[in-house]
Amino acid sequence: MQLSDHSLRQIDEAYLERLGDEALRSLSAKLLLDLKEARERLNQTSRNSSLPPSREAPWERASPAERDGDPEETVAADVSPETTAADPAPEAGPAPAAETQPMARKPAGKAKGAPGHGRPAPERVDAVELHRPEQCAGCSASLAGQTGLAYTGYYEVDWIREGAGRTVRVTKHLFEESTCGCGHVTRAEPVRRLEDEAGVGGFRLVGPGLASLIVALSMRCRMSRVRIREFLSDWLGLWISVGAIHEALAETAAIVAPLEQELVRAIQQSELLHADETPWPEQGASSLWLWVFVTSHAVLYYISHRGQELARNVLEGFVGVLMSDGWQAYRWLERRLRCWAHLKRKAQGLADSLDPAAQGFGHEVLALWNDLRESVQKAREGPPGMSLRPEWEERLQAFRVRCETMKGHSHAKTHALAVEFLNDWEAVFCVLENPFWPLTNNEAERALRHWVILRQISHGTRTPQGSRHFALLASVIDTCRRRGHSPWEYLQTAITRRRQGLPLLPIPA
Ligand SMILES: [Zn+2]
């Protein structure tokens, strides 16, 4: 938007009468751009925009512009440092709950009317940053050299690089307004990007380095919001409310949300893809799963139902080879690999059983697995492109006959394993065609392991939006790590650029 609400309120017919031709033309251009943008936004729904309906949830909240209310009110509320340093909860919207506790009966968050934690004003201010308007928003005349008047401000607490280490820095940001000769009062305002504004609100309190640290504590160190608050207070002497911590996580996720499309493309174009799923609790939702897709240089997570729909959407146009544990959501794909670790475990179960025929079949599968692994590992020492199919043809035919026989066996698990081999025969033995393909789905299972531990500690997520943010941050963190970059540097840069109104950069390959 070219003109802020504050500017627009000052523009009326009387003001237009006073402007000269050139100033009028310049203002008309701004008004036209804003009108078009407003009209487009008005007409935009999930049906005619590129956003799928699920993508709308994060932005359903009112934008800060709408919540700001009366300008006079903003002036009164924000100018004094005492109030800007107060708890950010009113600006940040309803304070979210700290711990995810599906067992707890009482609604999460602070009870209405309960006393909040007061946050003292920072004990020191390390820097003051003045933000001054450079040009009149009305007539476009230069405002350089004009003395401004601070109308609002806020403190930003950051965890910045200093020398070899990092240190806390408290910056006081002051935003000024200047009165032009034409009578228009122009305000310097924090950069806002309307299309994906999730409520800058209390987040401005937390600087990019601190926000990145909060994401690290939450996602990598698996700390709850309450523990993060405690940690920041005990170790850095910072008092950041649980609400502001929650906002920092949500905002960081919103900032990196556009990367999802890039990751989906990377996955669709990959030659070899690992996929796996694990149950994921979300308060009030039933049977959700955390899905992961792993390629050599991208990791993408989703929290969704376990049906085919997600796999079909994500893997549209995928022509590579998919490794999975045999979950049927992937059966429609032509080129699949089956994880042998699962088959081996089942065969071991049969070998340990009390039924002699089951034992025999179990040992047979285990022997087949040992020979297969040996054969594949040996082939990997040679040149690529050598198929093991011909030398295995006879053995496979014999095994297939055995499976057909065991399919009719009365021992349930023996029958099940025989059927499993027969139903997914191609995927199970596909690795013979290219011994450089993996034998197990270890890559995807390893990716999920970290989040499974987090799930045990946190009991999952609380809302669909929380789930979406969680999956986004997990995707970006693991993709950065896979590409050999620090996720924390990447996130810090992403937040810094957003606040300067610059576009998000892709994760370097
Ligand atoms: Zn002017």
C-alpha cells in the first residue's frame, strides 16, 4: 500500500483543492495503485488465488492496521516508553497457552481477569533508532531537513553477534511524523507486508536474532514456551512473555511459508525420495499424522490425515523412485522401493515363532535378505548401471513359488508376510535393477525420530495453525541442515529482510 490509514484520513476534497498540478498527479498515482490493490484483495478467495484453503488459516487474523484503531489512540498508547515496554499481550492478541497439554481440562492460557505478569521496562537502552519520513505522502515534496515529532515507539530486544560471541541489545525505535507545507502530516511507519501479515504486534519486541534463538530452543532443544521464558530470564536476563514467544514462533513460520512451494518442487523433481509418517496429536483433531518427505537436499513435513490426498498433492508429477514402508497411500506410484528393515523384522518374528512352518519361512526370508544385501553391497563397488536382475531371476522365481504356497498357510503372520511379498513384489525387489538405490527407509525414519521425542514431551500441537507453523519450521530447519547451512542464520536473515521490506531469499542449495 502506498498510503497508510493515517495519511488517507487526512486526504479530503479540501486538501485536493489546495494541491498544484504535479502534486495532484503524483497523489493520484498513489491512490490508483492502492485502489487496484484493495480491489484485488477484495476479490481474492481461495477459489481464484493460488492459495489452497488450508493456507488461509494463518492469515485469518485481523491485520495490525485493522487492530490499531484510532490514530489518536495509538499516539496516546504508544508514545510513552512506560507503555511501550509493558506486556505486549494486548497488541499480540489473545495470549496463547504455554504447554500443550491435551489432558488439561482448563482452557489453555491466562484466565480472564487473572493478574498478568508485569514486564519491567528494560533497565538499559543500548541504541535509539529514529525513523523519519523522507517525503510527504500527500504532495510528494521532500521532507529532508524537517524536524519530526515522535508519535510512537517500541523497544526491540535482540540477541546479536558481537565479536566472537553474542550479546543482548535493547534498541528503542522511535517513529516520527512531519508536517509538510501542504498541511499533510506524514508518518514514518514500520515496514508492513499486507499480503501475509500475521500480526506483527508483539513480535516487533523480539529482534531477529532473539526470534531465531527462540525457534532453536523450541524446535531443536524441544523446550516448551514456559521453559523458554525461564531460560531467557535466567541466562540472558530477558523477560519475554509466553505470548511474545509464541508470536515469535508463529511470525517466523509465516515469514518462511513461501518456501513450501520451493520444497514441494524440489521433491517433485527428485530422483529418489524417502517418505514416512508417524501419528501426531493435535488438540481436538483425530488421527493426524506427521508426514515427512526426504530427498538428498530437501526435507518437507506436513501434519495431515493419513489418506492418499496429501501424497497425491505433494507428489503430483513425481517421476522418481519412492522409498516407503509400504503404506498404501503410495501404491499408485509406478516406481517404488520397499523398506527391507520392516520385512526383515517380520521375518525375524516368524523365525522366533513356535510354528515350525512359520519358522522355516522366516529363516528363508532372512537368508534371502542376507544374500540380497551382500549382492547389492558388492554391486555398489562396481560401476553404476549394472542390474542384478538376471543373476537373481531363478532365485526370485523359486521364492515366489514359496510365497504362493505360504499364502495358504493357517499361521496368520506367515500368511500375511507371504501376501505382503506377493502384493508388492516389484517394489520389494526393485533394488536389484539399481543396486545404488537404498535397501531401507532409514533416511525418513531418522528425520522423524527427533520430532517423535518432541511429540512425547509436548503432546503435539494445539491448533491447525500451530500444526502448520510447526511443519513449516521443521521443514526449513531440516532443509538448512541437510544443505549444510545454519538454520538459525537463515531464519535471522529472513526476519531481518522482512522487516526491511525485502523479499525472502531461498535456502542456498
Ligand atoms: Zn505535502
